[in-house]
Amino acid sequence: MKESLSRRSLLAKLGLAAAAAVTAPAAQVAKTTTKKFLVKTGAPEDYDPYDHKWQMAIDANRCIGCGSCADACKKENLRHLEHLPQKHYYRTWIERYIVKKPKPGSAETRGEVVVDSPEGGTKGFPPSTVPKEDILQSFFVPKLCNQCVNPPCVQVCPVGATFSTADGVVLVDATRCIGCSYCIQACPYGARYMNPRTHTADKCTFCYHRVRQGLLPACVEGCPTQARIFGDLKSKASRLVRFQDRKSTRLNSSHRT
């Protein structure tokens, strides 16, 4: 009975949301919500999101798996969840990839790939259980929301709670989100989760509240090797622009994001 009531409640919310969506075009909703976020984050009054295009690149060759970035993010954005028994909520995290050597006599160029991320990498990584002599290659990959140009999460949200800003960030308006989890299921990068306190979708925001005030995202500021490169694509002086001029970077084309 409880499950049935829960489903009825969700369907009722979706019905109301659908009616609201008809009367409020998606573009207008996004524009209005962006303005609200500008006020909420204390952005300068003369800040114009159309003058910027924020993005981040990852130089995996520089990542040492220390976990400083993920730890800085948790302290900046998720401190309110630390009291919960289940603390494994991350807006950004680090994964370790260990590529084993192929078995003797095998025609393969590499063997099994072992991936782990203890506590999201916030405390670094212990020595691998794979013997050193069996390892072909190992490396670390920081993970976070990719702020897609064509975000599937925005497309599936039935209430317009997830939206793209003019300056390149995908955000969630918690006051509109109904907790249906459609966006979480739609994300091809597994970068979203359900916030256990607000019961709304949550994700990396590039520390929107900091960026609007001219600060770097916490993870970028906390990285000791500058493996995370953040900047404004509309500024030729941006470190990100210089980095992209030297390196070819793109998302998985099969996801069409």
C-alpha cells in the first residue's frame, strides 16, 4: 500500500509538472532560473552569463591519485552529508585503472583491467593487490559531471529542474526537482546521485557559487599537480584555451553529449 501511495504521489507531481511545462517554455524557465541562481550565488550585478563559457579539462598524465581534489569538493559542497552513516556521495571522485599484462601465449595486447575508487579517492589509494610484475600500466582518472553541450539529463527532466546555463554549466533547481531520478538514469557518465537530505538530484556544478565570484572550483584549487584545467573558453588568456590548443580533447562520441 505504501509503495502504491508513493507511486500515486509521484504521478500526481508529474501531472502538475506537465501542466506547468506547457505554460512555461523550457528556454524561459532556464533563463528565469539562471537569474535566480545569479542572485543566490552572490554574483556581481554586471555579470553577464552570455559573456562566458566555463569548461574544465583533465590532464590524466598529471593526476597522482592523491585525492586532494575530491576531498576539497566534499568539504566545499557536501559537508552537510558527513553525519550520515552512508557517506559515499561525491560530486567528483577519482578512479584507479590497473591494466594487467596479457597471459603468456595470448594474442591480446593487454590483460584484465581492474578499476577501484576507495572512498571516492578522497584519501588517496592503498597499494594495489595486483602484483607489480603483473601490471602493464596504471593511471588515475578524475571523474565529474561533463557539463554536456547536449545533456541527456536536461532532455528527460519532466519539470525543467535540470537546465543548461548560457555560460556552459548544467544545474539543478532543487526547488523544482521532484526526485523522479530520470536524470540520474539518463546520465551516461554516472555523475548524478540523489541527495539523501533534499531528496533531489545532485551533481557537480563547477562550484557555481565560487566561479560567479571570480574564484576557481574547489577541486581545481586543491589539485597540487594542476591536473584539472578550468577556464573561460571565450577568453584567449584562459589557461584552458591554451591547453586545448595543445591537446585534442573530447567526450565519448557514442553518447552524443
